[in-house]
Amino acid sequence: MRHLLCAAGMGLLLAGGAASAAELEVGQGKTYQKPSEAIKAAQSGDVIRIDGGEYFDCALVRADHLLIEGVEGGEPAVMTDSACAGKAILIAVGNDITIRNLTLARARVPYGNGAGIRGEGKNLTIDKVRFVNNQMGILANADGSAILVKDSQFVDNGANERSEVLHAIGIGRAASLHVEGSRFVGTRGFSDVKSGAAVTELVGNSFEGGEKSTASYMVEATEGGSVLLRDNHFTIAAKQAGLKAAILLGADGDQPVGKLAIAGNSVENQSGQSIPFVRNMSGESVLMNDNKLSGMSTDITSSGSLKHRIGNLVRSLKDGVRHLLGQIRHAVSR
């Protein structure tokens, strides 16, 4: 009898825990009219479902363990033309956030690095999200965070003509960045993916330049750590100018360089430019295996190390000045 009572009590506790998670619905005729209203009301573990439509809205995501997703089928759910706290359309302050099946577009802030998603908490999963014409697609600087991006699209990001240090994905000191099955098209700024993570893995992605692309590199991993690029396809467009290499590896950060492996990738260079596939500034060896190169000058080179370091210093100084000016403009506008 005692065991039955204990089992019944445990069942009630489990049922109560399950019941504590709620589904918050957003859309016309729903409880919440805007995503930010549901996100503000959400508690840890809740699910926010957003009906298709265009929302001129942004939000700070403070609760942990949230799933924020657009309803699949029919019109897409689009959050656009708004940025909270001078940062992003969605600012993931909480931990273990998943964002799925949304379109995030036209993020603009005075400092020039308005993002579709700004990751400030630990652990972020981005699944089937479209980032269109933002100053940056994803910007995250959370130490020790695991960031997963899969089956997503990045189109015409880096949309700030005043700055050259923008990226479709820009990751600072994270524990890991894993990007899989995603597509990058027409990135302006400096690169499609800039990673400072301890472990960077890019698997099965498509990187496509365009006439408007001003990226110097498609992938940049210069802060040390381990890097794996496998089964990605790179297309350098016919009129794409300014590309120095498809991939830049370096050791500019204070973390040691780990294993560097680039295997099973393919490149199609339609530009006529004589550029290498990989520019290795790390000082460490790179495992290169079964990459298919078309129109590239060489598979890997380490030339230009000094020029690269000077360029990084100049960009760092410019970035510091822009940050200071952005803070001043923000303070004046308040």
C-alpha cells in the first residue's frame, strides 16, 4: 500500500511538473498579438508558437529552456524592422533557448551591428531560421556557450556600408559552434562565418558569393581552438570582388590552436581571381583531405602573415572607435 501511495504521489508530482509548461500562442485572434508579449509572459520550459504574418516587433528572451517557433505550413512568421536595446530582433538572455522556423529581417541599430539574434545566455539552438538583410545574422559572445545552427538560411546579411567587420554569423568566446545544412548567400561585411569558439564545426553547408558580396573570406576562424570543415560547398561568383581566400585560419586569440581539419569540401571559383582555398596564419599544420578545387590558385598557403596581423590591428582600432561613437549616439538619443 505504501508503494502504491508513493507511486501515486510521484505521478502527481510529474503531472504537476508537466502541467507547469505552457504553450503561448501568438497571432490574430490569439491570446498574444505580438511575439514580444508572449515572450515576456513566458516561464521556464514554455513553448511559444507564432502564427504566420509580419510582426514589426523585437524581444528580450529572459526565461530559460524556451522554444520559440513559427507555426509550420502556410505563411511564414516574420519579425522585422525592429531591434531591442540597440542590439537585435531577438536577444537570448536566458539559457538553453531554441528558436525555430522564423524569418528575422532588416535589423538595424546605430552602432551598425544589429542582429537577427543576439546570444547572451548559455546554449542556443537555431533551427530552420531565415536571416535576411540584417546588419548581422547571429551575434553571440557568451563564454562557455554551445551554439548549434542547422538547416537555416543567411541572405544578404552584413548590410552596413560603414563597417567592414560584420558577418552573417559572428561568434566570440563560446565553447562550441556547430553549423550544419545551412546556406549563406551574398554576405557583405567581412565573412560569412567568424568563429572564436574553442571548437568550430561547419558540416554540409553552402557558401555562395554574389555581385554585392564584399566578404574578404567566407569562413574565418582566427582566435585559436579546433576547426573542422567537412562536406561544405563554396561558390565564388563571377563578379565577386575582394575575396582573399575562401577560408582564413589564425591564432590571434589567447586560446591555443587545436586540431585543424578541412576535408571533403568542394569549391567553384567563377571569378577568375587567383586566390587560395585556405590561408593558414595559425602556424600549425592543417589536415587537408579529399577537397575538390576548381579555379583556385592553390589549396593552402601561409603567405601574408604580417599583413594579416597589421590588418587585424587596424580593424580592432576602427571597431573600438565605432563602438565609442555608437555609445555616444545611444546616450544622446535617450
